[in-house]
Amino acid sequence: MADTDIPESLIELERKAWAEQEAGALTVETAAAVQAAYTEHAAATGQSRYELERTVKKLVRHPEPDDA
């Protein structure tokens, strides 16, 4: 799924949800917003919502080190 077009807004929503989760403060509103965004984007692009979510979470939670 490396060729997937993932909007920055979806990545930012996942970053917010992950930060809240790590702080023990994940809200229902944030969780619902990120899930709705996954569902909407997957439906609009014909992607698997599961694969989209898995890819975004990997980008946010386990970023690859820069090759600098």
C-alpha cells in the first residue's frame, strides 16, 4: 500500500488520537472523528478501510528513520 494517497489531514487526526491515547486522555470525540475519516476516505478512494488505517497507524506510530 505504499502507493496510497493519504491526505495529511488524516495523518494529523491519527497523530492527535495517538498523542491523546499515549497521555491516557483519548476522547470519544477524537476516536470517532478519526474512525469517520478512515471510513470516508476509504469509501471515496475504493480502498480497504482496514488497510488504510493500518498504513496510517504505522506511519504515525512507527515512522521510518530519515536516510539523512
